[in-house]
Amino acid sequence: MQLTVLGSGTSVPVPDRFPAGYLVEHDQHKVMVDCGPGTLRRLIQASVTPAQLDAVLLTHYHTDHCADVAALLFALRSPHLSNRPPLTIYGAPGLERLLEKLTEAWPWLSPKDYELRLCEVTPGTFDAHGFEVTAIPIRHTAQSLGYRLRAGSGLVALSGDADTCDELVDLARDADVFVCDSAAPDDLKIEGHLTPGLAGGYAERAGARELVLTHFYPECDGHDLVAEARAKFGGKITLAEDLLRIPVGAQ
Ligand SMILES: [Zn+2]
Ligand SMILES: [Zn+2]
């Protein structure tokens, strides 16, 4: 399994970090977790076209995590990308309403020459596109979900945006790679988000092997985020950057 960071940034535009998006690949299967604005471009830069995506899993509906869903649906109507297999979008209840409202505003988002499947997810485990996916409620918005994706010998956990909650330990338990919100340094914590020290604490409690810090607001600039996480976590620590590829499990 391989993880590619498509966006390590936030809603605040900066030159080198797009908002949230991750590509998870195993064999021929390709799913995106979150689809923030600009991440479709990063997908192409990672040598994957939107026509190759099996699915998009959304952690929550803040725009920095899902705005490129509209761009994706419009792109898939293009003759360049049409006649593709079905695309499935997963997300918490509210997904169908969101897509209905988007399509009401932009009728040209409705699928043409392919099938769009919407799957509202409640906490629990399901099989999807070669992965065993477990959705776990995370404290951020009322229905935010974190996802564990297992395939072969690999297990990756992605927190989405997260504030302090014990569910993060279940989410990251024994994960090869734990991708965790680390929006601001320890002494500048932002409501609704974690810090490197908090992320490190959850990674340690969960027994994760590698912690990938991500979702960096500009407050992070100039701070030693690795040192802050290292104070709490003994495993490998990686700072996300756009287009960084991270192997998950035995290769
Ligand atoms: Zn966010
Ligand atoms: Zn958010």
C-alpha cells in the first residue's frame, strides 16, 4: 500500500501546500481521502487521472476537505475522462443533501456517461475497492469521521480534522502510518484542531509505527513540530508535504 499526500495545507492559501487530500493505493485500487481545492491538480502531478479513481472518502464537509468534489464531477463529464467505471463518494449523513444542493446550483455536475454512487457512512467497518475501511467518529464537526484503511499487510489511519478525543486512539491503533491533524504548534492550539504534542500523545497511546503530521496553518512556520511530537512519541515522525509518497506496511 502507498499513501501520497495531495494537500498538507488548510483553508488559508499558501504557495506550497494545497488544502486537504490524500491518495491511498493498493494493487490497482486508488481512493482519495478528502478532496480539498487544488488536490485534483496534485493527483495529476502524482501521475493518477481522475478517471482512475475508484472512490473518494470525505472526513467532513468543511470546504478545505471537499471543494474539489465539484471540480471532479465536472471534469468527469469531459470526453477526455468519460465512460469510466462507477465512482463512489463516501461521507457522513448529509452527503446526499450536499450533492443535491451542489447539483441544484450547478446542474452540469450531474453524471454523464458514468455512474455516480453516493454512500452515507455511519461508524463501523465496510469493504470498499480492495480496502477494509473503518469509519470512526472524531471530534471536530458534529459528524466528522476518521478512516482506517487496511489492505494486504498495510494499515493507514487518517484523522481528518480533529480535536482532542479518545476515539483517536481507536483510529490509530497499531497503524503502520497515522496521518494526524497538527494544525498549530503546541503553544498556539486552535479550537477544533490538534497540535504536534497532542498528535504524538495519541500516536504513542495507539502504538502507531509512523506519525505523519499534516494540515499546517501558517502558525506552524518556524516551529520545530517534530520536536514537539517527539516529546510524546517514540516512533517515526514525518512532516507532510504535498506530493510526498509514504509506503504503508511491508512492500
Ligand atoms: Zn481542515
Ligand atoms: Zn474542518
